[in-house]
Amino acid sequence: MSTTEIDRQWTTRLRKRVAGKLPPEKLLPDTQPTYVSSWIYVFGVTTLAALGVVIATGCLLAIRGPQWWHTSSVGHFVNSMHLWSVEIFFFAMVIHLWGKYFMAAWRGGRALTWMTGVVTFLTSIATAFTGYVSQSNFDSQWISTQAKDGINSTGAGAFWNVLNLGQMLMWHIVLLPLAAVVLTVLHVLLVRVKGVVPPFEKTTEVAQ
């Protein structure tokens, strides 16, 4: 096969495009600008760490089934870890989201980075909701019965039945987490491609 034919292959073109947009020094940088040394970025990393714990504890809960955490002390502990990691996840994410809003993090062609973060937040809310209605206790029954009227009023109840434990559990452990993880990875990659948004003072100095 000639060099021209190799260059025309979709794998070759994709590899060159990815390497051009995201070279190794961008994907795994050794240094960062001084303004990255800020608490707002600590909350971003805390969000990622909490997400890792959420996924790990969720996998443990999925192995033993939805009744395990009601009858086992170990299951109750894992379920509590899952709950509190979700609490930390949302706490850190909201602070990171609002911090980035006031920093106007969409500047410098970073609009897609900002939008993926917002959509990840909305997806995470839906994931948390399906988790609450999948607890298989009176709390989840109350939440689902109160939520069904609101959802039915939008027409979404025709295919998204919050009273169906099996459907909600599958959305919670498969579809929505997959979407949240894919969006999170895309968000982090876009941060690597575009770089961290500089503060307003730094932007002014560059413009001058």
C-alpha cells in the first residue's frame, strides 16, 4: 500500500486530527499556569473524585442487587458511601459551576466546554432522581408517586414511568451514568484542548 493510500484511510486521518488537537503534552501536561492554583479548580477535581466513588460504590451495589443494602450491614455501609459521595459530587459541582459562570469560562472559544459542563449537571440531576426512586422503600414510593403527576403533565410519562422500578433502576445504573461519564470525559478533554480559561486581568494583559 502506497503512502498516499495510507494517508487516505479514515484511521490515519482520525489519528492525525486527534494528535493535532490533543498532543501528549496537552493531554497530560507537566505544568499549568499560576492562576490554576485556585480553590475553584479544587472543587472541579473534587467533583471528578466523588464521581469515581459514586461509580465504584454503585457497581458494588449492582453486584448484589437492590435488596442487599436493606438486609446487610455491609450493604448499608456501601449504600451510605454511595449516597454521601453523591452529596459531595453535587456540592462540589455546583460550586465549580457557579465559579466558572462568574469567571465567564466560555471566553476564548470555550463555549462547548461550558455547555458540556452544564449538560453534565442536568444529566446528573436526572441520574440522582432515578436513584431516589430506585431505593425500593417507602421513601422511593413517596417520591415516585409525587413526581409522576408532574412528569405525566409534560407527556413524558407515556414512555418514562417513574412507578416502574425496573425501568428506573436500569436508567439509573446504565443509561444515565453512561451519559454522565461520556459527557464528563468530553468536558475534561475539551479543557485539555482549549486550556484553562485565564482570569479577566490576564485576558486584558494579553489583549494589550
